[in-house]
Amino acid sequence: MTAKRLLASAALALGLAATAAKADPVSDFYAGKNLTIVIGYSVGGGYDLYARLLARFMGPNMAGAPTMIPQNMPGAGSLKSAMYLAQVAPKDGTVVATFGRSIVLEPLFSGAKFDPRKFSWLGSITKDSSLCVSWAASPIKTWDDLMTKGARMGGQAAGSDPDVYAQILKTLFGSNLKLVTGYPGNNEMALALERGELDGFCGLSWSSLQSRHRDWITDHKINILVKASAGGDDEIQAPQMIDKLTDPQKKAALGLILSTQAMARPYAAPPGVSAERLAALRAAFRKTIDSPEFRAEADKLGLDVAPVSGEEVEKRLAEIYAQPPEVVALAKQAVGQ
Amino acid sequence: MLDAAWSALLLIMDPMRLAIMLGGVVLGLALGVIPGLGGIVGLALLIPATYHMDAPSAFALLLGMASVTTVSDFIPAVLFGVPGTVGAAATVLDGYPMAQKGQAARAFGAGYTASLAGGVFGALLLGLAIPVLRPLVLYLGSAELLAFCLFGLSMVAVLSGKAPLRGLFVACLGLMLSMIGSDPETGTLRWTFDTLYLWDHLPLVPVTLGLFAVPELAEMAVRRSSVTRADLAGLSRSSQWDGVRDALRSWRLILRCSALGALLGAVPGIGSAVIDWIAYGHALQTEKNTEGFGHGDVRGVIAAESSNNAKEGGHLVPTIAFGVPAGASMALLLSAFLLHGFTPGPDMLTKHLDITYSIVWTLTLSHIMGALICLCASGLFARFALIRVGLLVPAVLAIVMLGGFDGSQSWGDIYAVAGFGALGFVMKQLGWPRPPLILGLVLGAMFERYLFITQELFGWSALARPVVAVVLAGSLWVILRPVLAATRRILANRALLLQGRGRPRLTLSVGFAAALLAVVAAGLVLSLDWPSHAAIVPQAAGFAALLFGTGTLLTEAFARKRSPAELAGEIGLAIRHVVDTPASGMDQVLGHARAWRFFAWLLAGVLLMCALGLLPGLVLAVLLISWLEFGERPIVALALAAGLGLAFFLLFDRLFNLPWPEAWIGDVWPWLRDATRLV
């Protein structure tokens, strides 16, 4: 054991002793308890991978070192878990949930009965960018091609990312692309691309491109036609979708949709968790994400990490919900709902 | 290539890895036996445990587990008529009657041999196909997938026995059921009745368990016995060898069904729930002397089991070559690949060829291990069938309920098991074929997706694609053969048919057909205000259902009254009328009363669960049913309920971290919910 590690463990032991001596009520509460992370999707997807990674490392960083339990609760595109968080989950701070980034728009778009602003937000593990890509062999190679050449773009279902972004291109930008919807998932669309059945598809997140299809970038198998994000993704060589708009109303509508990209892997506790426990949860969440072990493991799995604080998520949500009704209506129309 | 295969074999023959694989196999066998649980649960459980293993060991564990659940799912199917996974439903049809005839050992022998042969065949095919995997999979476009769907649906014609109208009617109902949920084209919520549960479509596991497991349990409750006892006593190795010999004699059937299973397994979306039925239909169509199918013909078991185990190798094809999982368990496996630093795709066939071959070897070895373990242990398994009915029925029913609940972890799953259980029981008693419902339900949604994509991308030119043309021609042959035969028969017996035609008769079957027609009509009315793209396929299915349903109704009402012997021949694939033709010494009134009471208890159980929480309600229901319905001593019933409750709690709560659904009692006393998380 090196001197540095010895020192560190001594400090840790001291710290532990200090917490024990102080008899912090938050630590006391969590000690020996389970802290459940409810995952709105089934095992194996991106949201699940992130949540299980968090669950592996967050326990020791949390006051009282509770046992972390990942629990899958798939249903209705993760709306089920959001509703569970809003209406059923205990409000004592022993349950945290993660769900789809665009679930926070559901109350605006489809009238789902919960208020995401009331959630006790821990924050998001990362930001993300949504891309429209085309296969290298396809005649669609640039943004202008995408607008004018009748590109055959794949889709999965109304409301899914590929469909939403293709609809945005049609309604806000007047693209003449042809949306071929019904593919069961991203993998099947990737296969259709390779077969030449499709020119491309939208709604491919930068993070899954990195982890699943890195060869697409390194071997120049695809063209990235456009990126759509809430900023902070200068490493992606593609035009930013919102910069292509001039009309302020349309810009506001697209901005509303894109702001969810800033909470790409969101985590929240139920409404009404006490301020001290929420503060402890937020601190542990951030400490875990910033820890070298977490970063190393995320890197191994090809998962992007760019934490967003709970406060920032709250701010974004306040902005979204302050938009005038006509902007909301335009956004709703743009995504095809 | 041979080098890679050889070095992969050395890799996997490492004693430590073999031990890990054996562990996986044992767990997989255990999961396969429990109805509703299978490879998916096992993978979710094991993947986190492989974080610190090297890749070949991890895959040895995961694949060893996942590939043998279809070996052991056969055991409850034979002993209790309860399929262990959705892939064993077709096995019930002949395996369970064999057990009732005292041939459980023979069924075991034949089933494991077929499983082993199928599993090895699938692995072999995967191994041989590796060099041509990518072009092969790239050749299958959306139009081809649509053609495969139609081929699967065409099997309805064979699986309906000699009641084609009923079969077509039921298949259309299945199609309609598959359309429940959010529509892929427009996002319209079709027939969801404002529930989140139906939003995601009806999950397959509770429906399969309801349709195939609950009716057998109800019949057990009526008969008050499980499998004929005397015969089980004679369960010896020798009769097991008879089964092995049966399977070896049918090697051609095994080869054909394995090939079918492996090929269909490679098609994403066509899962184990239909592959066994398609193979069963194939056996029915190509074998000679098929009158015994559905009454305990060993070839039915062999066909279903070999196809179902060959499927695993096929499933791996698109997963390895392209990273496109062919089913839910493969999607999980994919995440394990990524976890261990392998991106499925071209690299797996070049740079990581040794890993790919180690997967092939794992598949082969684990099937051998699984089959050998099962062959040696079947005597032990068979003892389960000797358990008294008063303990067996409540316990298995509780396991079926929880297994169904694992489908999507909602109350809806519980209602689905009970509802489809009642439906399945009525269908079975009246001689209506159930397999077409499953085929329609599984293939319907896929059919709709690829229909729109194909129409959008290819239009009619899709028919000119060679694979499409061949598969569609095959489907036509499957449909037309029985139809032509039936037409010939009708023409020959014209005179007979006209006899006795006159006043309509009101039978139970007529009433049942009328009730189903009313449901179809109500569904059609509800679909009127959907956008046209969302409505077109469900309405087409609905109108076809109306057509075939009316046809069924009229034939049933005006048909000549037939003798029971004729009826038995006509029903073919289905069905032993337990209630109407009771075992000796039991009168019909008692049989009917017991059947009614069984479903009343089922309803009471569901209500108890809704009120007191799923687990407490289930335990209480087991106690009450065992004690009051079957007359077990209270202390025995209590011990059973407590033991099951503890086992369920440890398994589902502690190990699987299942979220328990909210019950009434938790709404009334929220502190109870927060304290226990059970209600």
C-alpha cells in the first residue's frame, strides 16, 4: 500500500468516525436501508446500463451507505415509472427513478397527469445530441440533400425519437423526406441502412453511436447530416439544427423540444422529499458521477458522462413550462402529436 | 477458420470454464421448469455477476443458462400440462396426454433426445454458416420478413385440425388482440381503454400461461388427480430408452424441424412462442398417420422440442453478425457483449472469431449437459406428479400467476392469466383450437409493421423478390392443401351434409361463437374514429373475424348432430372433454360444479390479491383453496401456503427485485405500503 492510499484510507476512517459521532439524522435514516433506483425500461437498454452503473457505485458515496437496488419497471415508454414516481413511490427519499428524457414533455403534449417540476431532481448523468445520419452509399450526403432529395428515412413509432425528428424536419423545415415508419428498433433500422433499404434515419443519439457503432465513424460508413442538441457538443462535425431556423416562434418551439437533450439520463426522487435528504441525494449523485472509478467504468462501456445538476434541470423545466401556449402548440404539431 | 474453431474449443475446455458453464446449465434448467420464468430472468440476474469474468467464461455462464431453459421447460409441460416457457406450449399437446397414458418416461426420453439433437444442430448450423452469415442476413429485407410472417400465419390452416372455420375465426381474434396498444404508424391508442397496461400490447407470457396452463389445472381440479399414478410407478430407465429410440427413429423429422427452428430463429421477431407451433404444424402436414396427434403421439413432442432447441443457434445469427437481437433474451445478451468490450458486427467474424466459435461450442456443450442431467433426473422430476392434487393445483396455480406477473409486472398480467385461463378452458371444452390465437397474437404486430414498410418501399414489386416468392408459394401450399382436401370431402359427402339440416340448434359452441362475435363487433365500433392508417389492419382483421365467425356460427347451428366418435375425429388437434366425458365414477353434474368452483376460486384469489397485495393475497388464496376446496388438513394447507410464500418472497422480492403492484390495503394505509413495499 502506498503512502498516499494509506493516508486516504486513514482520512476515510476518520471521516466515518466523525459522521458516526455527529449522529447525522440523514445518515441515521439511510444506514442499513435500501435505496431503490426504479428504471423505466427493461434490462439491457441504455437507460438501464446507466442506472446499473450508478447503482454499483453510489451506495458508499451516500450518507449512511444504503444498499442500492436497481429495479426495472418498464411500461408505456417509461411513462409508467414517471407516474409511479409522481403518485405512488414513498416520499421518504428511499426511491429514485430514471425515465425517458422526453417524458417531462408528456404533460404538455398528451395531458399526462403529473408535474415534473414538482419532482425532487437529482440531475442527469449526461447531456446528449440527437443526429440525423445517412449511409455513406446513399445519395443523401448533406443537410441540403435531406431537405430536397426525398430521402427515405426510417422510423419506429409515432412519438419515438426517429419519428419525432423526422417530423420536425418535415413540419418546421419543409423537408420532402419520406418517413418509413414501423421498424422495431434502432438495430433493425441500422440493418435496413446497410441493405440500402433506407437512406438514413434521425433520432440516433450521439452516445449510442459512440457505444454501439463506433466503426460507423472511424470507417466513414455514415454521413452525419445534422445534430440537434441544447448545445455543448462542438466535437460533432455537423450543422446544428436550430441554427437553420430564422422564425423566432419556430425557434422557440424547437428549443422547447431540444431542452430535454440537456437531461438525457435524468434522475429524480418523488415530490415532497425533505430538503436535507434531497441535498444528501444530490451530493452523493454528483460525487459518484465525478469519481474516477465511475468514469473509468463508463469509459469502458462507451457511456458518455457530462453531469447536469438537479438545479439546472429545475431551471430548464421552469423555462419549458413558461412557454406561451402557441409555442407549445407548434412544438406539439412539430413532433406529430 | 478451423484453427479458430479448434482454439475456441481449447478455450472452452478449461476446467474452470466448464464448471462455470455447468453452473449456468443447472440454473437454466431450474428457471425453465418454473412456468413464466426463463432465459430473460436468468440473464438479467446473471449479467451483473459477469462484470469481473473474462469473456469466454461470461458467455459460458450466460449461454449455458439461456440455452437450456428450453430443455427443461418440457418437464412441467409433460407432467402437468403447464408449459415452462412460452416455447413449450406445443409440447403440452402431445406430451401431457402421453403422461396421462402412463408414458411420461417415454415422452421424457424422446423429448430430451430431440432437444439435444435440435440444440446441437442449431449450434452446428451457426458454426458452419459463420463465413456466409453477413450476406445471408443482409439478404433478408423487410419484404422477406413480411413473407415469413405470412408463412407463420398460414400454419393456422394446419393447426386448426379439422375445424378450419373455427381456426380462422380464432386466428383473426388473435390478430385483433395483437393490435391492442399504441399503433406504430400514428401513435393512436387502439383498444387500450385508457390503461397504461394495454398501451404496450398484450404481453405473451400471461396469455400463453392462461390459455394453456390454467385449463389443464382446472381439469386436474375437476378430476381430482394429476397423472395416472399407477403408470408413474413404472417410470423406469427402460421406458425412457423407448423414447430415445422413438426419437432416433424419427431422425428425419428431427432434422426437418431443427432446420425449420434454426432458420426461423434467425428471423428477428419470430420467437420461440410460434416456432414450436410451426414445427408442430409441419409435422402434422408431412408425417403419415397423424390421427394420434393431440392425443399423445410422440412425434408431436419430438417436432416441438427439436425446433425449439435448434432456435437458439439461429437466434444468435443476427445478434453476432449485426448486433440485431432476434428476441428479448438476445437483446440482453447483446448488452453483455458490449459490457465485455465486444461490439457485435463484422469484428465478431474476423478479429474475434475465437469468441464466436467459443459461443458455438458453449451452445453445443450446454445442450449435451442439459439433456444428460435431465435424462438422469427425470425419475426425480416425475415424483412431482405424485404430489396430491390438493397441494399440487394451488401451488402450481400460484406459480403460474407469479410467472405471468413477471410478464410486465402489472395487475393486468394477473387479470390476463385469469381471463385467458377462462377463455382457454371454454375453448378446450368446446373443441376450439387455441394455437391459432397465439400465432395471430405473436405475428400480428410484426405483420402490420412490415406490411406498411414493404408497401411504402417496394409496393407490389416486393413479390418479384425471390425469397418472398418462394416463401409465399410455400405458404399457399400450406393453406391450399387442407382446403382442397376439405372441399373434396364436402363434395363427396354432399348428400350426408344435407341430411338433418333444418331447424337451428342452440349449442354451447353456438353461444360461444355469438359471444365472440359480439366482442368483435364492439371492437369494430370502437375503431371507427381512428385515423385510417391506424384502423386499416385491425379493421381488416375484424371484418375477416366477422366473416369466419358468422360462418362458424351458421355451421354450428345448422350442422347435423354428430356422434361423439365423429366429433372426436373432427376436433382432431384438440381436445379431451373432461367435463362432459368424466372419468368413471364421477357424474357430469359434479364435474360441472367443480369446474365452476375452480373459476370462482380463481376470481376470489384475484380479488384477494387486489385487496391485500399480490403476495399476501396469493398466499392466503393458496391456503383457502387447499383447505376448503380440496379438503386438505388446515395445518398442511398452512404449511404449503407459508412455504410457498417464503419461497416467492426470497425469489421474486429479494433476488429479482420485482416491484410489487399497489393494492387496496396500501391505498388505505399508506404507512403499510412504505414499510413493507409489498402492497
